[in-house]
Amino acid sequence: MQQTLFYIHGFMSSEQSHKAQLTGQYLSQHLPQVRYLTPRLADEPNIAIEQLAKLVAQAKLESQVALIGSSLGGFYGHHLSERFGVRAVLINPAVAPYVLLQDYLGPQTNPYTGNAITITLQHMAQLRAIEHPVNNAQLLQVWLETGDEVLDYRQAEQYFHNCDCRIRSGGDHSYQHFAEDLPNMLKFLLA
């Protein structure tokens, strides 16, 4: 059966992020048969999650689907994993992003796309509404670095306590060991 892997980028990022590019390069060299999709997400959470849901539902009709999600993309990836019963690797995932992103209320500019947006309390409410409890821990791997300067890794470790959590000392929010750990992530995702 065909396999499809989605990379879900984080807040103020894009499909051009470093991890998205590394994943695409690795797949083209080592697993060229895997279809790789890196959608550019809408800034509004409700639109982004429905955009992703449509893509995942369509891909599931013809292939085995797996997800990699980073930061806010990890939050979305967890929601989609539970909703569609697909495997997901969550990298330094946002936990309760509706609290974390309060600091970003107001005008913002995405450094990758140049897109100007205004983050509102409505966006926070949308994020809260799509939060999902962990019901299918066996479908998730959570990769954390203790040096994450944006998110406290212990929140994710606690939230995903019944999942396979891989914790590395040091690093940062970008997950510095990504290139090194990607082959093991893919073994889990594409099994």
C-alpha cells in the first residue's frame, strides 16, 4: 500500500522550515516511494485543522498516512492522530497553546512567508476547542529536548506520560537532533 507522510509546521513557520526540508531530502534519498506532503497552514486554527483534516482524509482513501508535527504542528498532529487513527511523531509539541500564545496576541508577521496576521482571543478559543485527550497512546511518539527555550518540555512529558516519550538533554525548540533521530522516527511512522 502507498504511504503518505505529512509534515505539519508550527506557529509562525511554513513548509520551508528546516525540519520540513530535511525530511523531504531524507525521503527522496532513502524512501522515494513515500509520498511527502508539507502543506502551508492557514493562520486561523479552525481553518488550519480543517485544511489538514481534508488532506488526511483524502490521503487515507489511497494510502497509509503518518504525521510529523513540530510545536503547534505537534498539537495539530496529536488532534489528527486521534481523529483519524494514524501514527504521529510530535516534536517539542505545544501543550495548551491557547495559554502559550497569549503572549503573541496582536499583529504578527510570519518570518517565512511575510504574511501579516493579527492573533486574537478567538484564535485561542479555537485552539482550546480542538484540544484532544490522549486516547491512543500507541499511535504517538513524543520527541523532546530539555533545552527547549519556548516550551517547557516537562509539560509535554506530563501530558503525554502514557506515550513513548524520547527525551534528549540540551537542544532547543528547533530540536537540534532532528537529522540524527529522523531515521528512527520514520521506522515508527512507516512500520
